[in-house]
Amino acid sequence: MNEKTHPHTTAALAVRRAQLLADNRLLRERIRQNEGYIKSLDTAIGLMNPAFDPGTVLPKRRYTRTFERGELKSLVIRILKAANGPLSTEDITAQVMARKVLAEDCRGEVRRALMSYGFVKRVSQDDDHRDYWILERYAAKDEANEGGTPMLRLLRDQ
């Protein structure tokens, strides 16, 4: 046994453990309840259409929003503007993840974004089939707004 005991810390950890056990019990009950609902729905579907296989219905995917509106676009612009040459999708993704402090890989979102932006161009592909991208047809133009302060605007060739 450790000579130094920490009764307050031990008590707080025990309380937290009790809370988590209670949460687990509630979640298990909720799962049992949902399984009952699913069986009822399967029965109703079978009555309406006996040929339909309920096993073909996949769980609905919940989308978690990683980036706010326009955030990924501005990150990509800043990253490509700071680059001295073309960057691979993996390099851009790594920099986006570092700047946004993301733990999950967002390569798919970055790739989709790069392919959809009109001001980003895929310039090459290496032997490992990695795509390299540059910023193209992008210019920041100073424009005075109502307050007289300059603001930046994205220009594209149409």
C-alpha cells in the first residue's frame, strides 16, 4: 500500500465510477428498448411487403460537422498560398489537421474540396498515385467597403 493516501481523490474517482456504471445501465436499457422497436418495425414491414428483407436496411450515418461554412476553403487557400510549389493531398490534409487540431483523418473531405474548387488545379500525379495541387486563378483584390476599410475578394475567371 502506498503510505500517502488521497481520500478526497479516491472518493471523487469512486463517485465518477458510480456515475459511469449508472450511465451504462441506462444505455443497456435503451438498447433493449430500441431492439424491441426494431423487431416491431420488422414485423410491420413483413406484413406490408413479405418480399422485403429488413436486413438490407443499413443504419443511418450521423454526420459530424468538422468544418464551419467556408473554413476548409480558407485553410486550403492559405496553405497553398504559403507553399513554394505543388502540394500533395496528404500534405494539405496534414497541414489542415495541424491547424485545426484534428485527431480524425479528414483526407476525404479535403480531396473532395480540392476537386470542387475552381481555383485549385491538379498539376501532377506521382508513381504512388498521389495528386499534387496548386492555387490557380486566384487573386486577392483590395476593395473599399462602406466603412472605407479595404477588404479582400476572391476573383475567378469565368
